[in-house]
Amino acid sequence: MIDMTCFYLAIAIMIVVIAREFLKKKYNINFDKIDIIGFFTNNVVSKTSNNKNINKIKKIENIINRKTGKKSLTMMDAGINKATVLATLRQITGIDYNCAKQIVSSAPVTFMVNISEKEASLTKQALEFVGAKIEIK
């Protein structure tokens, strides 16, 4: 049986998607051009191999840093339906398409850091519901 929290989260995501499409069609507001990612990210760039990671997890250009806790989320595998995982990741985090695609295609990768336990578990449940394998550290 589906956990009610996941069910409510899925309904909330659907409402956000519907509202976004409505605003895009009715008022011609393009949310892809709004820089939401700059507000939530820390823009960690790792182009050199001097900083070695113990678990050999790839680093991405934009890591979401909420500064609300001490947990981090790592996507171990995007699963079979990567498009659904990508869309869910975008709706939960507010990141743009290219960043979400980079996260999904470069798994295993840490994509959220310094988040609360509750946010970590809810995000993990939502992404695992659509087929991704997520690890909380």
C-alpha cells in the first residue's frame, strides 16, 4: 500500500505542474528562464582531479545547498524511466532541465547537501516512488 505522505507529495507535484502549465499558456510566463537555481545552489565546480572523493561519486556543477540540516542525498541509479525521475527531480528542487539531466545521467552523484532529515526522507521517497535509487548520508 502506498504511504499517504508519498501520495500527497505526488498530488502536490501534479498541482505544481498543472499550475505551471496554466501560467505558461494563459500569461506567457516561462519558468525555465527564471533563475531559481542561483538562489538554492552553491555552484561547486570541480574540473580538476586533485580533490578525490572516497566513494568515487561524481561531482556535478550545481549542487543544491539548502543549509537547513546536515544530511545529503546521493542518486545511486536513475532507474529505468529516467524521464520521470528527471521531471520529478525538477519539480521537487526547482532546478532547470540541463542541471537535472546532468544529475540523472551522471549517477551516482550527490545532488543535495545540508538539508534537513525530513526534507531528505521526503525527497528520497518521492524519487524512489518513480524508480530512482537514493541514498541519504
